[in-house]
Amino acid sequence: MTELSRRNALLLAALTAGATGLTLTGPATPARAAAPGGLAWDADWAAAAYAADPAAATASGTEGGPFGPGAAFDNNAGSRFSSNFADDAWIRIDLGSVIRITQVVLVWEAAYGLKYVVEVSRDGVAWQSVYTENAGTGGTTTVHTHPQPALGRYVRMRGLQRATPYGYSLYAFQVYGGAPAPASTTTADLALNHPGYSNYYQDAGHTPLHAFDGGVPAGLTGDATRWASDWNDHRWIAVDLGATARITAVDLHWESAYAVDYQIQVSDDNQNWRTVYQPTAAQVAARDANIGTPGSSAGLHDAITLAAPATGRYVRMLGLRRRRFYNPAPATAQFGYSLYEFQVWGTGGSAAAEYPAPPVESTGAYRTVFFDDFAGTNLDRSKWRVVVTGTTMGSVNGESQAYVDDPSTLKVADSQLLITPRYLPGGYNAPGGGNYKFTSARIDTSTAVNFTYGRVSARIKMPAGLGLWPAFWLLGSNVDDPDVSWPNCGETDIMENIGYADWTSSALHGPGYSADGNIGALQHFPAGQDVTGWHVYAVEWTPTAMRFSVDGTQTLEVPRQKTLATRGAWAFDHNQYVIINFALGGAYPAGWNKVTTPFWGLPQSTVDQVAAGAATLAVDWVRVEQRA
């Protein structure tokens, strides 16, 4: 029996025996080389560097006394660094050697940074930003560097603007990471601390980089150091070995949410893939039969020796089917794929692999690519698709209305788009089923204009009334792709109002920051103004940020880099389209007004308002501009 066959037999026997915590040791794999200085995968490199040489910690200046830079690196929660009282003050640490910096943690005292950057450098002269804070709130800030270039020996916090009259004050400044595996002539884990990629990941704390940091928790349980995909089957994770390698074995250290079926693939160019391993049908069936329970199952170690050595620069695990969990029995549910560590054993490769440089800001003058001022007497169907509940889409968010294509709710008059919801006590039967007490309208540009980056604006006035939910927003054009869906498609809420006269909101939704966890803000109108007046709502969408404004005044800026570092993947590098709709009740209004009857989020007073035809959303014009 070959070694591969022996492992497969062991796996099949273990799975069919109903084991929950599965570890396949197989033949001994080459020991992983220790990181320089003997630091473990979860060690604080900054604290170790300071302990070895206190002169490794430096600063532009200090408040004096015991508040020197070393106090941020001494592993003492009671001591702190406090800078000189200047906006451009800085603190830095010399780690002693170049590593891939994966995470930086800043623990602020009450004198925190309102605006600052975290930067890395190989030589202490040329600096690369890995995090820019534009609206700091103090506390603990955890910065994840994926997917940015972050090879460096030096790390610094450089202040831009203080939140208080005092200096920048840090209880702790921690740095995590590890040395990338160098090119090797003897068998080694070539993937260690190399750039990791995946098509989707859950949030900034579970990026693919976590699967190549050397961390394998005891018992394969817990949340530490793992890549976690979203809850779909067709997900992959890959590593760039830096140069062509001869690959002989792969170890996958799964969390309990492991792949039932998957492929190990290699590539020379990160585009064309060759499958070099896949579990047999019998193994897949046995793995699928091992149905665990969330929170009680341990992970699985797949030790794979390739039948023949493979050559390539890139290696990936392509998930085909996920494990099932009782939820509760006999019902089952599936989560994402979750890997603690993905090891690639072989020779060759290189320590030079690095993430590509991040995008830069757009330039050039704006030009109009879409405009509608609703002249004439009918909606221009070459520009707008009218959505119909039961035909175009189903019900969402617990809202009470059905969207219809009917002049009683949607019309153009007096050079305005007008949406007026209707109350139907007898109910409206939507195509495909469902009875609704309200009808309203939703239109979009999905069949006419889809675009990436630009300035999107509209002049709008709205009614006030608790639970009324008009919105002007963008949605990723790939939302209907079942391998993408929401929130991976990205959603940009330029303006939402839930019936309160004095404010509107803006928000972004994406992986790691969706629904109630979105990145958003409220904007309150100046005295004497409210939603019932005409206002211009806009977003400027660039490769580096989303900037929202009302009447030309910026109300929210969401930087790409900050989102990547603290929340999740940036879901806004592909086409979106424009949507205007008028919903009634549902999750967002109910979360604020706490109304449950007569409809969720919609009180009787607003039902009466709609019944009287006294709730109309008016849009004067809509414009999309892009840089030339």
C-alpha cells in the first residue's frame, strides 16, 4: 500500500467510526524552522525587540518623566508612552529584522490620535502606510495588514492630529508577524508568511493571511489565527510562493468547518490551475457522513503526500462542498470553510513574494455619463428598470410593501419622479404569491447603466413619518450571481431616511460590515431645514474611498485602507447600479422606532398618512459622473 493510500484508509476508517475530532498524523513532516529569535507565531515582536534592546524604541519627543517610548513596549499595562504636545509627533520600534507584519495593535490612553497613520519600513527611511485613521475614537485599535505590502523592520505611529491638547499617549504598541520562508534547497514549508489570497473571507480578523502565519492551535479548536470564508461552497484560498517550487506535500489544518470535498491545485501564473489532489468519492462520502454540532466539534488535519511532485509558484485549495452541522438534529446547516494553517512542503520558492501596491486616487475632470431630469410625462424606460415584487425580486428586510409598476404609485409629472405608496386594506396579491397591504415603487439602472467609480448625486425631497423608508443607493451589479450575492456584491447607501424629519443616514455594506454592523453615519440638518425640503445627496466613489455629502458638505468618509484593516474586504472595485425606492416599515425603521403594530416598524399614524396619499418621494434629477 502506498503512503497516500494508507492515509486515505486511515481517514476513511476514522470518519466511518463517527469520530468528531480527527487528526491524521501520517509520516513525519519536516519540522518548521523557528522564526528568527525563536519567536512563536503569536509573539509580540515589538515587545521582544524592546526587551532585547531598549534603544529599539524611539520617539519624536516625550512628555517627560516616565513616559518614554519604551513604556509602550514593556508589557506593562500600567505604564504608558506620552509624546511631546505636537500633532506631528511619532513613535517607532526597530524589530531587528525584516518580517511580514500581519497585525499592529494600539492601546490608547485618554489622549488619543484623531488622525494618524501606521507605517512600516525596511530601512527606516522609506515608509509604506498600512493604516490611515481619519476619525479615531481611542480605545484599542487592531490593524490587519492584508492585502497590503507589509514587509518591514521598522513600524511607527505617525500622528496627524491629536484628539486632545495633550500628546499621543499609548499604553501598548504591539506588532505581530513572522519572517517569510526563504527559497530552500531542502524540504520546508514554503508558504510560511507568504502572501495569502482568497475569493472571499468573513472579516478583517479572518483573512487568508492567517492561514500562512504558522499558527496551529492545540486540538484544532478555537477562533485564533484562521482563514474563514463566507457561507458558500465555491470558495478558494491560495498562496504565492514567490517563485517556482517543487511541491511534494500539503498539510491542511482545518477548524471544524472543513471541506468535505476539495481540490489542491497549482499554477504558474495565478490564472491557469492544475489539480494535483482530490479526495476519492469514498472519502468524500465518509467526510460528509461526519455531521458535527457547532461549538462541540474539533478540526481535522489532512496530511497529503502528492502521488507525484508538482511544480508551480501558486498553490490553492478550491472548496467544492462544505461540512454539515446539526442545527439541531435532524436539521443541518453549513458554515464557511475555515483553515488554521495551510502548509506547502517542497523546495524552491522565494522570500521575495509581496502583495501588489494598493490603488491610488483617481485623477482627471468629471464628465456626466448618466443624467435624468424626468422631463416629459413618462418614465424613460431606456434608463430605468421598474422592479416588481414576485417577478423581479422577493420581499426583503421585513418590509410591508409590494413593489408594483403602476401609475398610481410611480409617475413622472412637473419634471419630477414621484413615488406615492398606497394603502390597500383588502390587500394586493403579488405575482407568485404573497398578500401585501401596501404598494410602492422601486426603479434601478441595472439594465442601462452599470459603472465603477464616479460621483453619483440626486436632488430629492421626502415626507416625514415614522416608518417611511425612502432610499437612494447603489448595489453591486453581481448581486444576482449565486456565487457572490449580498453582501459580497457591496452596497452603497447614499441616502436613507426612516421617517425622522431632522436626519438621514449613509452607509456601506460588505463582507464583515453588513446589516446592523455596517459602516455608516447619521447627518443632521442645520436649524430650519429637514427632509421635506429639497437637498442634494451624493457620494464620490474612488479606488481609495467613499465620500458622502449633503448639499455639498461632506458627512462621511470611508477609506478603503481603513476598511480593509479593521472591518473586511473592500467590495467596491466592480460595477454598481443606481436604485431609488420607497419602502414601508421593516428592520431598519423598527430598530429605531420599536413599533410592532399594526405593522413592523410602521405605526398607525403613518398608515393613516399613506392611506391619505400624503407620503410622496420626489426626485428632481439624478446624475452619474466619471473621471475622464
